[in-house]
Amino acid sequence: MKDLMRLRLLFYSKVGQLCRERKALLHCMADEQDVGANIGLDDVSVRLSEVSDLAQQLRANGADENRTYMQFSSAFSRGLHTSRQLAVIIVHTHPWVPCKHHLLEELARHQQQAPVAQTLESAETDSLEHLADWEEIVTYLQTITPENLHQYVPLGRSQSPGPLSGSPDLDDADLGVVEEILSVLS
């Protein structure tokens, strides 16, 4: 559960940072539009260049957000859960498919973690710190290989991948996490 809560915190912090950057870019674009009403023909090419630059930054921001969602989804589904855990969750929640985000919010609520809105709005760290924190997830995803794809891979720099792979209690460990998740869902 600790890994799931860490992933949640890093994900929502990163998405919050991207949202704040997008809001600032949109504010700049609105300012450019207001100024645009009062300019002459000489300044049109300069303003067009500035607006085009802002549009390019918005496009890059959207691409970063999409990449962040994909990395989050990969870490959630392919590292922090074994294939067996995911299968048990899907079977027990049939005919519904649990949403990762709602599941994490319910787990966070049960563990008295900050709600998603508060995490998204948190401005305690700057962009470089968020980038360094999210780099932990990018590095983590590189530790997931075809050999350990169906195993639990712990999140964290000091841990080695697949500590449960040789454990005779793998089924008990799998079921313990699944039971806790299912209790939150019910």
C-alpha cells in the first residue's frame, strides 16, 4: 500500500504542476489577446510570433501530461500489482472495472491521506523538485522487464526488483494486498 500511496502522491503532484503551468500559459495568452486589440500593423508579426510560441508551449504541456498519465498507468498496472492481483481484483469486481483513480482515492481516504484536490493544488515544491520526484517513476519503469513483468516490483531506489518472486508466500502476499483493496471497494 505504501508504494501505491507514493505513486499517487507523485502522480497528482506532477499533474498539479502541469495544470499550474498550463493555467499560467493560458493567462499569458489571454494577456496577448487583450493587448492585440490595441496594436498597429507593425506589431502584428511580433504578436503572432509570441502567440505561436505560447501555443507550442501549451502543446508541449499537453504532451507531458499525456506521457505522465501513461507512465502512471504502467507503474500502477505492471509493477505495483502482480498479474494475479489484477486478475483477482477484476474477477471480484465483475461486471464493473475498478478505476485506478477512484481506487487510489478510496485507499488514501482509508489511510487519512490528503484528498486529490489538495494534492493537485499543493505548491510546496517547485518545478525542478517535481521533475526530480517524477524521475523516480521514470527510472522505476525501466526496472520492469519481461522477466519480472508479472511480479510485484517495489517502488523505490533502494529496493531491488521482484523481492517476492522466489518467496513461497507469494500467494499470501498477493491475496493480502487484494483483500485490502477489495475491502476498500466494497
